[in-house]
Amino acid sequence: MTKALVYFAKRNVAAAVMGAAKPIVMTSRTDTVENKMLSIAMALYISDR
């Protein structure tokens, strides 16, 4: 579903797994640099909470 949003809707996405000791960044090989950076930024943000 995420790849469909990126491909068809031309949207940026960020993904991370919460609930572990530290957030886990989820990226795809096909993600843009911007999407990868958004995932890292989101993981940093939720790790401070």
C-alpha cells in the first residue's frame, strides 16, 4: 500500500517501527533520498518521546 501511495499519488512517506527499545527505520531500496531522510527524522522525533 505504501509503494502505491508513493508511485501513483506521488506522496512522500516515512516509516518506523515503534515499541522496541529504539525506533527501527523502515526503508525500501526504491525509496527516494527524501523519503529515507523523513523516516530517519521521524525515528529521531519519536525516540525523544
